[in-house]
Amino acid sequence: MNEIDLPLLERWLTGWSLSRGVPLPVRENGGLSVEVGMPLQLRRHVFLDAGPALQACADKIHAPLIYLKAPVDPAVLRAALPSRWVVEDPGYLMLGPETMTKHAELPPGYVIEESAEYGAKLVRVMHADGEVAASGRITTDKGCGVFDQIITSEFHRRRGLGTVVMQHLEAIARQANVTERLLVATEEGRGLYMSLGWRLLAPWSTAVLPAPEL
């Protein structure tokens, strides 16, 4: 049974949009679209596969900085698109557990700060020198928690800070009575999330028409 359908992608994309403070996704032409309006990303189109709907959308796009995304292997997306499209490094659509399988203590010299931005709750691990050592955010909407922008500074890695951030985001999810937890991981982040009990739903592939070089 395929666990991924368009409503699941819509729940994830809604959380992503709330997190970034951009318009909510709309359904159109067999997929979803968001008018992102950022300098490096004007719009994104999300489809369930790399089939005719995605291909028809790609054929109509000639402006740069418009993204196509789908839960397919990068090779599948590459084969579906004209050569002018650049397929980026793969990501991973993941589903979180109700209870994380690993925990970490906050090391000495760090403190946790919580705040809010757009439609997201933010968690930051601050070092004593004032630097943001690690951070992440979560949106909670209609029972779905979308974990987003989980980052650990290069100079503060291998200290369990990513796990600390995820623990605090998970506490926010529990308080909001979340029943579904979603994120899209990079190759680098996938190992952390799997160690915490998250599991892979599908590869996540992205293509874009790059901006012309100046």
C-alpha cells in the first residue's frame, strides 16, 4: 500500500509554507503550487510522481528559479524532464514516530531559546558566546507537525545538539496533540532522524531552471 498521496503532500507543503511565511499551497493541474516569491525561489510545484502532470507543467516553464518537486528517485525525475532542467541533490520524505528512540542532554555552555516566527515555533540552542549553535522549527496544523530547517553549526556538531533541538520540537508537537510528523531531510540529516526513530517514506527530488550567470 502506498502511504503517500496528494493530501499528505499538501499537509507537508502547508506546514512548509506556514514555516516560511509564504502563501499556502493551492491545487492545480494535478499537483500543488506555492507562490514563494523569494529571491532564490519564485514558485514551487509539487507532484505525486514524475508523470504527465509534472511533465506538462515543466514544458510550460521557461523562467528561472521555479522548482519542481516529487517523491521519486532523482533518476526518475531526470528522465522525465527536458535537459534544460537541473536535478539537485536528493532529499528524503520522512515520517516521525510518536516517541523518539534517543535522547541527549544539553551540554554545558549552551542554553535553549524558544520563540515564534510566521506560523512556526522556533527552537534555538545558543552558545555562551551568543552564537546560534543549532536550531529548528515546527508548524502544527490540523494534527500534522512539519519539522523544518533543522540546522547545526559546523563548529558545534557531534555534541548531540541536533537531537536536543528535535526533542524540544517534539515536545511542542505533543503539546499540540500532533498525530502525524513529517519532514524532508537532506542526505546529511537523514542519519540523525533515523537514529531518532523516523522512517523513510520516499526519496524526494527537486529540479530547477537555474538563473543565468552574470
